[in-house]
Amino acid sequence: MCNAAGLPFLQIDNAHASALISLFGGQLLHYQPHGQPPLLWLSEAAVLDGSKAIRGGIPVCWPWFGKGAEGEPQHGFARLQTWQLDSLEETEAGTLLTLELTPELCPDHQGEQWRLALEIEIGAELTLHLHSENKGTAPMPLQAALHSYFHCGHVHQCRIEGLGHDYFDSLLQRACYKPVETVFREPVDRIYAAPVPLTRLYNSHHETSLRHRGNDCLVLWNPGPRVPADIPALGWSDFVCVETAVLGLQGLAAGDRHTLSLSCSVRGI
């Protein structure tokens, strides 16, 4: 299906959960297990006409994270391209689909040699595998992140366990150490450099478990009241970003492949 602006979407509703996926950006926008609240936050002010990245869900940051070279988009170009559906399969466990992005689909990257694929498993749990493949004959620089926006009742009532202790505070521009769980009282922008494989996010009456693989860090972000234009004035209080990321990879050798994975499950507490 397409919206009024012509952006294509995939809507999934199986025995376990419902989901909404935008082919623009290769981006999961909604996931909700039956009988549970929505896992992901999508901004009410998100721009859905293809003119900019969609604010919310799980954007794909690739092949760099943060600022690029002069004139290059924030967090790479993958979230600004229209991906294609490569496969879709229904199983007893749910729906398994693969989205693909190649240079042939990107007008400014014709002739490059790489393949990016996002496997999404929509079941009682949510699992994503982001596969980066260097199909060329020379090493390829690579950073990647699953920039997940998790819905919470209010960020000040949210707490997180399992981020690690050592982090770089991008707001203070210095390394820090925090030995206890994270709570929110101010804007946060941190890169945890020694993450653990399991992170738990507690909010209201639910616990969300996040299992990370193929990452070398976790990024924690909430902008506080000074929000970008595509977040409503009070929208900052409704989400927290816990981003599964690989930022220190020394490039991808010719013919090599890297997989970045995130699995999410929700339960009442």
C-alpha cells in the first residue's frame, strides 16, 4: 500500500503481532505483539513524503553514523533511499521478510559494489538482522546502527539496565563511568563502549528485553525539551533511543560480510 505522498508500506498482521514497514528507508515503523502495548515510538510530526528521514521506529544508519563528509546526510544515505522487498515467508513462528538495498537502487551510488539487506522477523518476538556485504575488491569503510525508538509512558519514569558502565558523553564531550542503572532527568546522548549482550528497559507495567549481537557499542539518546521540528513539543517524553551499533569496525574487507542484530521481547511486570 502507499500513502497520499506515494510512499510504499508493508502492513503485517499475523497470529502473533502486527507491524508496519516503510520501504522508504527500509524502516520498521510499528511493532505490537497481540495483547501488549506498541514497542516502538513514531513521531506524530514525522515527515512521510520522502523528503527527509522518518522520525521514529527503527531507522537504519548506514554506512556511517553521525555527521558525514561535507554535503553528506546525517547517519548515512540508507534511510533516505527506497528499498525493495526481496522475500516474504509466513511460518508458524510469524512473518519473515527481507528488504534489500543495492547501488542500482541509489542514484548517487551507481557503480559501487555492496549489498545491504535487512531481515525482519515479526512474531511473538521481534528480530532484525542487518547484513552489510562488500562485493568489491577493496576494503569498504563501515559504520552501522539500528536507531531504535522505544515507546515509554514517560522517559522520567523509565529505567534501563544492561548498557555497560563506561561511556562517552557527547553532550559533555568527555568519557564517563556510571556503575548503576540509568534513569532520565536531563537530555542524554551517550555512546557505551563496552555493552553487555542483554539490555532491559522498564517502563510503566512492562519490561522490554533487548538482545544485541554484532555490535561494539550502544547509543543512548533522548533530546529533552529542545526537540527537532519533526518531534512534537512534548513528544520527547514518550520515547528513549537505545541503538544497537557498530562504530569501531576497521572497515569491511573485500568479499566480507557483517551482521548487526537486535531481538526484542515484551512482558508485563
